[in-house]
Amino acid sequence: MYCSACGVALAPGLSYCNYCGAKSPGAKGDAVSKSPEVRPETLVGAMVFTFVFGLGAITLLMGMLKAVLRLEGGLILAFAMICFLTMLSLEAVFIRLLFRRRRDAEQGSNRAEFKRQATTELDEAAVRALPDSVPSVTEHTTRTFEPIYTEGKSK
């Protein structure tokens, strides 16, 4: 196997090139790692499931508290309010994750554009800073050693 960066032959099992330090394409630790971020479709699905399941669970809880435990209305409403606030806080976490993902994506595109602009500006500045080319010192020295042929005047 050869290094894709510098072309030097690589020994089997190496994960980095000994010559240039580039990562070997056939390294053993190349398993694709999953992104820790959650996809937006998954977040929206979790939000809908939490809302529907939460309302059903709260309704069932209120019915069980009234029928089985025979609690009064104020205590049932207190339990229902605690469950509802818990469900709303979970929904708020999902919404925060969804908006943070969108904001990170926008900032990432802004960073990429900023890097591109900064690089372009630096390249232009570097071109302007280069001095004019200077003739080589050896150009004039080699010309002096060329033989000069003259025609002899025989008259």
C-alpha cells in the first residue's frame, strides 16, 4: 500500500505515514463515527409523540385518581398540573435542541464564508507585497565566458 499524500510505500497495519504523517486510508480505526447531533425529523417526531402520549397519560391518571383512589378535584388537578408542566418542560428541551441545530448550521455557513473571504484577502495582499523580479546574478557572468569570434583581416 502507498501513502495517498506523498506516495511512499507504507508497511501493513500503519495508521499514519512515517514520512509525511498523513492518515492511511486502510487504517484499522477508520470506522465511521456517528454524529452526536440528532436529526430534525427525529426531534419533531419525539415532540409529537411526547405531546400525544403525555395528554393521554394525564387523562388516564386523572381518571384513575378519581375512580380508584376517590380523591377530590383539587388534588387531582394538582397532580395533573405537575404532569403537564413536566411534559411542557420536555417539549421545551426538544424545541431548544431543534433551534440550536439550526443556529449552529447558520453559524457554520457564516464561518465558512468568513474563512473564504479572509483567505481571498490574504492572497491578494500577498500578491501585492511581492517585489519585482530581479535578474539573476549568473546571467551576466556566463555571458562573459562565451568565446568571441572575430574574423581575421588579411589584406
